[in-house]
Amino acid sequence: MSYLELHHFLPHLNEIFASSYNDEPVAFILVEATPLGMTSASRQPFSLLFFCERAEVMPQSLYQLRHSIMGDFAIFMVPIARQANGFIYQAVFN
């Protein structure tokens, strides 16, 4: 997969993307995949929101993700919201 695009993620809403942080396993659940409007670029910009159930926030960083169908890839994610039982992380592709 040369470029990640919105249509790659849409079938995988509410599925787990495995990762690790400080050598501990971490599960990110894809909770939203949204287009961000049209541009003249080669792909449509989009946003992904992932939920991670952890007591402590993880820093914005490049995270290596593994999905059972999509395989392994890295994306830059930023924590954007705290919830009662975890945090929401966003990845923006433009």
C-alpha cells in the first residue's frame, strides 16, 4: 500500500489496531474516519479518530500499528480528548 486513503479505513470502524508504548501492548480502536474536503492533491484529505483505553495519556508520536487485514504501518497521532475511561487520538492525512 503506497498511500493510505480513507477508503482503506472505512471498512474497519470499531476494529482494533494493535501497537505498543514503552514495550507494553496498546489497542487503538478506530471510532471515526471522516473526509476533510476536496483538494487538487492526489488524494482526499481525511481524519481518523482512535480510542485508547489507558489511564495515562500517551504523547503525540509516530505509532506503528498492526491490523489483521491492513497489515503493519506507521501513522502520526495526537491526543485530542480525554474520556472517562481513556483518550481519543487523531491522525490527519492531507
